[in-house]
Amino acid sequence: MQIPFNSSERASLGVEWELQLIDRDTRELTAGAIEILQELTPEGAEEPAKAKHELLQSTVEVITGVCTSVAEAQADLAGTVAEVVAAADRRGLDLMCAGTHPFTDWQTQRISPKERYAQLVENMQWLARRMQIFGVHVHVGVRAPEKVMPIVNALTQYVPHFLALSASSPYWKGADTGLASARSKVFEGLPTAGLPYQLSGWPEFEAYMETSISTGAIESVREVWWDIRPHPDFGTVELRICDGLPTLDEIGVVAALSQCLVEQLDTQLDRGYTLPTPPSWVLRENKWRAARHGLDADIVVDEKGSVRPVRQALLDLAEELEPTARRLDCAEQLADVERVLAAGASYQRQRAVAAASDGDLRAVVDSLVAEFRDGLRP
């Protein structure tokens, strides 16, 4: 099976941001996407160009066009979000983003009326119905198919960095899970989600896809929900590991890290380097550590069992990528790694709000709504 890879401009950038619709009175996750997207749909079109349905009717996914810089992607998102905010406001709804809603029960949620989602629920049953989770996905352009799988394999060593930095889902159905990222563990329930297989190159990816499709496991690459995956239609590597992020500034941080890492790995391939393929047991252990402990995780850095704090690993990575960031005009956003480490990731901020309000998770929702709103202001 041959899968054409529509090569992209090197280091081009696209971002997808899954937003929660919140009832102002109850603070619950609430359906409203159908009406909002209908309002924003141009005459003659099926849906808006940059705002989409997701699995639940309480979600609107906002997506950028093809951007060249992180600042351009942030501005693109802000423009579309402003339209969604206005349409939601007319319906008494607020917007926010985090990996999970702190207390809404997934059993109260309605599935979006699309055949794709109906089929997903039919196939996956309980695993799909409980997918009340929200993320940020970053696409970075790659010029040639032979580069894609080496880059995917090499990027897996940074899964704990991205997950710890973005972790924003400590709560599930009103309870503190004890995790920094409950979303990542819920998502792993799907059979094609989680860490990617370490494939040797594009031909082996094509063989994997052929077997998966011919046996009825999936219908297309859209059902391969790896934490990092190739996207042949877009000509990108897509990083899907991040929890939902409350603010545009935090999106800027993970977008800058993504763009710089892919650019650096692409350049190393051009220079004849062989990119690393980390051992699968190290990847699995490090992802768990980041999901459990977030920014307080100590991650495994070699096969001998050496560990180091993920905080220090993030600072060192940002320093290493700084020359690349200057070339890509995202040095300002990359430098915000230090600001996030100082202020705390979202899971830490949410727990601080809960502690200050006697465990009232409605206050956590209010804080997430305020962070989202204030983060959109110039």
C-alpha cells in the first residue's frame, strides 16, 4: 500500500485547540457547538474554515491555517476564537480549555451528529463515550517522507517534556485523580492511541497502515491517535501529546518547542546524522512519570537508569534550541518555558485554586474561564 506524503514547507506550523463550552450558571460542560458553528458558517459552506466539531457537542475545535511562525499561529487562533467567544456569549456560554473538565460527568454529554463519531462510538463503545478530554495538537511541516519516521521516533524522547509542561487534567468527575494528566491515561484506552510504534521508515509505516486497514482495525490515518504521528495529507509531523492549554501564551510555548525540535532534527538528517530511537520501556516509564508527577517528575535519561528532573531537562532543552528559535522567530515564545515553570503548569494552578476555595471545583472552572479570557487580551 502506497501512501503519498504531501511534503510541506520546512518548519511550517499549524495548531489545533480544543475548547470547552461552559454554562455560566452551573459551570458544567454544556452542548452548544452545533448552534455556534452554524452561526459562523459562511453561506454555501458546510462548516467554518477554522472552527470544527469534535466528538462532543460541548467542544469547538479551533484550527489555524498554514503558518510560518508561532506568533502568526497565535494571531490566527485569536482571530477565530474571538468569533467563537462572541457566538458563545450570545448563548450564555463561556469558553475555557484544560485537559479535562473538573467535575462534569461524561455520561451527561451528547455526541456530535457526524457519521464519523457515531461509528467511533459504535466501534469503541465505553472507551469512546468517556472521551471527555481536550488537547492541543501542533503540526510541523516536513519536506520528504523518508524523514518523517526518523523524526517521529526521535521526538518520542520529548514526550515527558511536553506532557509535564502542558499537564492540566488533575480532576475527573469531581475527584482529584492524584495525577497531573488524567487525560493522557483516559486517551490511552483507545487501541490506536498512546506512544507511537517505532517504525524503521515510511515503507514500514505504509505496511502498518495496509495491515490495519485491510483487517478492519481502522479506516484511515485519522484513526491512528498516537501521541506523535505522521499526517500524510498535511505533510506534517503532528504532536498530539499535550493536554488542553488554558492560554495563548502556553500554546506559544509548546508550539515553539515543537517547531524548533522538528527543525533541528530535520537539519541533523540533512547533515547525515542518524537520529536516536529511544528504548520503548524508557518512553513508557517517562510518559507515566510525567502523567503522574508533572513538573515534579524525574525522568529516565539513559538505559543505565540515570534520572534527572524534568524541570531541568526543559530548561536545558530551551537553551539548546535557542539558536534555532532565533532563526524561526520564536525565541520570545520559547523563553516562556521559564515563565511556565515559575508560575506552575495548569494542573498546579488548578489545585491551588481548589485548596484556597475549600475544594470547590466550581472555583477551578471560574479560574480557567478567567485565564482563557484574560489570555486573549493583547
